[in-house]
Amino acid sequence: MTHQQHPPKRIKVLLLTRNLPPLVGGMERLNWHMADELSQYTQVQVVGPKGAAATKPEKTTLSEAPLKPLPGFMFIAFCKALWVALRWNPHYIIAGSGLTAPLVWLISKCSGAQSAVYLHGFDITAPSSIYQKLWKPLFKKMDCILVNSTPTKQLALSAGVPENKIHLVFPGVSLPEAPQSAEMISAFKRKHGLEGKKILLSVGRLTTRKGLREFVEHALPEIVKLEPDAVLAVVGEAPKNSLGAGIQTEDSIREQAQKSGVSGHVLFLGVITDKRQLATVYEASDVHVFPVRHIPNDPEGFGMVAIEAAAHGLPTAAFATGGIVDAVCHGKSGLLAEQNDYTQLWQHTMQLLQNPLSDGDMKDFAQDFAWHNFGTRITSALTSSAVVEW
């Protein structure tokens, strides 16, 4: 990727987050890219979880804190970030999620830096009474609030955050440089017995909100009746280190498939971190199914995987809930069903199987979410309340 040219690296940014690789997930990718993009035209230091230094962005400096227990991470991360802030004097300190926002706010008061936080929907709605009493009120005291979707912006407003502090910055996506070869796609299908199949792809962690078990129960049987060659290929696993996420185990989904008479139509591929392998899976598939459930206190913050699918020319069938309304353009990159309406969801899935959307339209939609655009928008948001000139 070619980055835009920017002024000399006069600005210093400190990012404090628990969400970084080696943890796996959309928030982890987002924070990694936030550090990477900002490092192209600012000086960036990061305080993150143990193991993160091994895969940190090249132009950043990273200090580690033990991932577990959570109070230990918070205390050690705070001490390390405070030490960096007092010695290095950053202009901006960013919390990668609501979890570290209180630490960032306090350190900014000690160091004179501007404070910012990148909020996902669950950062605001987390049901913990302690979190609601101690964390949530601090958001409106931050200098800059970055939100990942239109619904998250509404949640921030309802939490009392002044609108002039809120900046909508959609997460980004890594755009493929070229299509995967027909040979790689054929090899993938041959390896997993998917030749001649209609592949419905699910990518992501197996959490309660993602709703894969409910999809297998309420939608997949109807799809299989109409398309006997349909197979649901699942990339991902139950989260091991996620906070606040209910789990759907692989076994529970298999059990539901057995009960629903579709056990021969579900294939688990495990976690795939290799970019070329994942790109091959995307391009071998026919429809990306994203059956995220509407759970009032556990909203889907955005839905980066839907953008990734579109970037590979794969349409998404999903519910119109949470930030998915921003991540899927109805009729252009996929089709959106009413919240928790499984009949409409399976009908949309069949429609996409039988009448594919324009490959060019999907890729054009994804283009606006390139990571370099994400970095530019983060920069614009920070400079709107700048204390120094960039």
C-alpha cells in the first residue's frame, strides 16, 4: 500500500489498548492498523498486551503488560503508559476501546496531552454496573470521541457525550491487490470436498451475538431444501480472551445442525490468519452470511468482515442491526433483512445465490474503507481539537 505524503513527524501519539494481536478479532485488527496508519506521519508509541511486540507495526515502539488477570493488565498498562507520557510528552493519548479510556483520561490530566477514545457499541452498553458507574461517565470528559458506526454515535449521544466531540470513523479493510488464482480456489474446494457446492461463508468469532447457531436452526434448513448443495463453511472459533462476549461452542452448533437435519451441510475450517488463505476462502464462496442477532445491550459495533467480503467480490446476507447498516450497502454489497427475521434472511441468501450482485459495485463500495482512509479520518478527528499544528 502506498501511503499519502504528510508533514514531518512532529506529532507524538500514545495508544493504550488491550486489543492487539496476538489476540484475534476485528478490534485487534483495527487497533493494529490505527497504530500503523498514524505511524506513517506521526511518532507512535503503544502500550498493549503481552505478545503484541512480536507483530507490532514496523514504525512504532511498543511496551507490553500481562494480558491476564484483567486488573493486573490495567495496573501495569497504566504505570507504563504514565511513565511514557511523563518522559515523552505525547500530544495525543488514544484509548483503543472504552476499557482503557479512564486510564487515558487520567494520564492526559497528568501529562497535558489531549485524550481520545475509539468506541464500539458494546463499549457504551456493557451491562456491568461498575463499568456503567465508573467508565461510561468518563467518555463525555474526553477531548475527542471516535465512533465506529452511526448506531454507536447515537449510543454516545444518549450517554451524554457532546455531539461536537464525536467523530464517525468507520473501520478499514485490507483491499486485495489481485484476485486469487483459479488453481488455489480449486485446490481449496478439492481439499475440503466443496467441489460443486454452493458455499455460504461465515467468518468471525463464535459468540452469542454472532448468531450462527440460530442461523443453523432457523435459516439453513430452508436454504438446503431449495439448494441441496449448499454448505455453511465456518472460519473462526469461540473467543478465549474476549471480555463480555457470550460463547457459542463448535459442539453446540454441531448439535443444533444434527437436530435440524443439516449436519452434513456445516463445515468448520478453524481459524485462518494467513491473508492469502483467507482471500482464497472468500473468493471460493458464493454468499457471506452474517446473522448477527439484535441484542439491545450487546450491539454489533460495525461488521468489518462484511467489508472484507465485498472487497473480494462476495455479497453479504445479514440483519439490519447495529453497525452492519453502515458495513453493508443494501442492493450493492449485499442484502439486509429485518432484525431477527430469519425467513427474510434465508430468502435474501437464496436471492444472492441465484442472482449475484455486481462484482464491480461491491469492490467500489469496499474501496472507501481502505485502511489509509481510516488513518486520514483519525487524523482529521484529532486535529479538529488540535493543540499543535500538524
